[in-house]
Amino acid sequence: MTTHALTFKSSEVSWSKIRLTSQMKAAVEQLDTLVLSFDDAAKYIAPSVWREIEAKAALRAFFNDVVTTGGIPAELSPKDWSRFVDNV
């Protein structure tokens, strides 16, 4: 849609613009595919040690255990754990 006016209905014919349009379309298709298979694709990313992420994961596990064991009612558990641990 975005490139339609730039190449298909353009006042000029340019191989480089047509090629660039094709590359842009391919990139968008790749992004769509990655979004649709996000969880599966994430499995192939090599883990990296990052203290902040490890601390957030530990916080999430701690509070999830508190909810699971009944220390906090399940109705009060956060909808978005990632935002919750960011705020903690």
C-alpha cells in the first residue's frame, strides 16, 4: 500500500525503485512471519546473561508463587507480569 504510488503509479520507470519496493515488501512479509511465530522464533535466540532480566524473572517467579500458594488472591495478580516487575 505504501509503495503503490512510488512505483506502480509513478510518473517514471526506475529499476532501482522497483527493486527497493520489492525489498521493502519482502522485509514486511518477514516481519509478519516473525510476529505470527514469535514464541517459536524466540526459542532460537541464544540466551544471554543479563542481571536485570534475571532479577525480573526472579521477581515474577516469587510473586507468582505467592499468588499460587494463596498469599495473594488470584484476582489481584497482575494481568501483565512484565509491566508489574518493571514497576517493582
